[in-house]
Amino acid sequence: MLTFRAAVALGATMLAPGAGPLESPGAESRPRVDALVVDAGLRQSLVAVRSLGRLGVSVAALGASRDAPAFQSRWCLAHDVCGDPEGSDDYGDYLDRRLAAAPARVLIPSSDATIALLRRRRIHLERRTRLALASERALAVAVSKDRTLAVASALGITVPRQVVARSARDAAAAARDVGLPAVIKPDESWQERGGRRLVCALVTTVEEAACTLEALTTYGVPALVQQFLTGRREAISFIYSHGRMYARFAQVATRTCPPLGGESVLRQSVPLPSPAAEQAEELVRAIGLEGYSEVEFRYSASGVPYLMEVNPRLSASVEVAVRAGVDFPRLLYQWARGSRIDVVRNYRTGLWMRNLAGDIMTTCAAFRDRGRPTTASPARAVLDFGLTCLRPMAYDGLDWSDLRPAVAAARGFARGIGRRVTGAMRARS
């Protein structure tokens, strides 16, 4: 049974000695590659390395930590470790030297930080490689939630009730106009001035709203105070180029980490939903967002889809699409190369996929955040976690023909848990 085999594999990877990460090759030994996948520590980067490698594309990876699972893949021809923070100028300088020493035909980013960096250096980098990024004009809209929702509203797409807040002083008025509980989001996820990724938060009081706004608007970037929607979370992904859709895919996230607006840890491929799929496609065309994009919706209790945001990069949940038959990394590579893009008309629905480490963290959060509107009760969370173990499904990162990345991921997760436990014990002593 697949779930039993997955559990056995997880236990084995926690204990297996395994080979350590390969050392970064010297400049003189680095080969020219077809694709350089950056942000190697992310789940989608491992998926991209595997997908392109199986296609016969020579792939290298770049990351900020030598523990990145993508480095361990049999399909990773070479890798480089840059100790500087992703998105920083030092990271950009390292990337520039890497491309000078070993050119890559296509560069594929996956994080908001790296995309912000590439946008700043786009003209220079495009002399060395092809960036798997949409145009600057389209990105300027897609990375801004407020601008994206404005375009959607003009198209007649339903958007959440919201207020733009620029400081903690706006908390009371925003809470009055939107209502409580409410969701507060940064207009842009990556804050360049602070050099960090900002996340959304659920607030239930004016005081919570003021504290959250204080943290999000510190660097002068506005935040959005939106109505809280309780329905399911749905995402529709596309490959779009020159007025044509080459692939479409839809998934539903049953659990996320963190519970409000985080990465999906339990998800299922579903048929393209109506009217959300048609609305998402209309929005992508209106923005001119070529390459890969993921459009997220959240449903109201009455079943109305509300547009949340657009992600103009490979998403963490992309592996379920690949396993269902829509190989987005391959299609994105074809688009970035300027070569013929394969058309994908159908995919497998009903496929379940789970990120086990993230699901463990979500279950633990039920104890820490009990009583919050987005959090299940501890008993319910533990029961759901256990029942999920009985359901046949695929697991993120677990590939029986390429097991070393799973070993690396399990070790990293175990080390992270160890650090959390040690920190908690020291805090209590």
C-alpha cells in the first residue's frame, strides 16, 4: 500500500546515513547547463530539477544552504551554495559570478525574494541568460495584491471587501468598515527594504489589527485589511504565451501551513471549476502574465469564489500538477527557451498529495493556536492527521527512483524540530 510504503520510507530517511551534499564544483570544472534552478531549498525547485532532468535537460541548482534537497537529486548535475540571504545584493553578485563561470541557457526562480532581485538586475542578467519570468509590466501588477484586485474588479470578478491601511492608526476604521474577524495582508509579500517575506494574519480585535498593521507597514508599504472568508481554497495554474493557453490545472487545498493562507500541505487535483477557472484565465490575459502563473480563490460560506492573489512563479504545490500529468517546469522551460510549447489538454483528477512535514506542523499548531477561527480543535486536528495516513496518496519529495532528496528533507526537518525543542526547554529553564 502506498501510504504504508511512504511511512516506511520516511522512517528510513530519518535514520539512513545517506550521502552528504556534493561540494560545489570549482569554476574551472563547472559545465555549461541548460537550466539553473535557484532557490534550491524550496519544494518546487526539487520538482523542477527532477522534471527537467528526466526530460534530458542538463540542470544545476543554486541555494543558500548546503542542505537543500534539490542538491541531492540524481538529476542535479552541479550545485552552488551561497551563504548570503536570497534577494540580497550579495546573493545577486554571487549569481552573476556563477553565470559568468558556467553559463545557463535558462534561469528558473521560485521565491518572491529572488524574483525581486532579478527584477532589479533584469537588464544585466538577460545578457547572460533567459529568465523564466513574465514581463516587467505584468509582474508589477501580479506582485501587488491591491493592483491585481483592481484589475479583477474592473473585469467583474468578485473580490473581497477590503480597506487599504498605511499605519496602525487605520486599524479602528478598517475594522469598522470590513468587520471582525478580518485578514490583514501585505500588499507585496517580499519587503525589499526590510529584506524579509511578509505573511498574512487573522485578527479578531482592533488591538490585534493595530499590532499587525504596525509590523507590516513599518517600511512604508501599505497593507490590505480584508473580510474573512471561511470556504475552501482553490488554485488554478496556467502556462500562457502570446494569447494562447497551453495548459490549465486546478487543485483544492484541504490543509495549509500556516492554517491561514500558507502553503498547501494536503491537496487534491480537481476538474477546472466554473466560473473561477474562466475568471482566472480572463485575469491572466488582462494582465498579460506570460509563462507560469497560479491564481488563488477563497470561497465564501455560500459558495461564491473570491479572488485572493496571483503568483507569477512556480508554486510550492506544483508537484501535484506534475504527477497529475501537467509538467509545469517542463512547459515553463520551453516557454523561457522560446521553443515549441507542448499543449496539455487533460490531467488526472482526484489525485491526493501531502507534504508530511508541513502537515505535522499544522497539527501541532492546533495545540498552540487553539480557539482561533482558522484553527481546528486539537482533537479534530489529530484525528484528521491520522485519517489522512490511511488514504492512498503521493507525498511531496518522495520519489522511489530518487530517494536522496527525501533523506535530506527528513534530516532537515528533524534538525529543525530538535532546535525548536531545545529552544523551548531553554526558555523554560
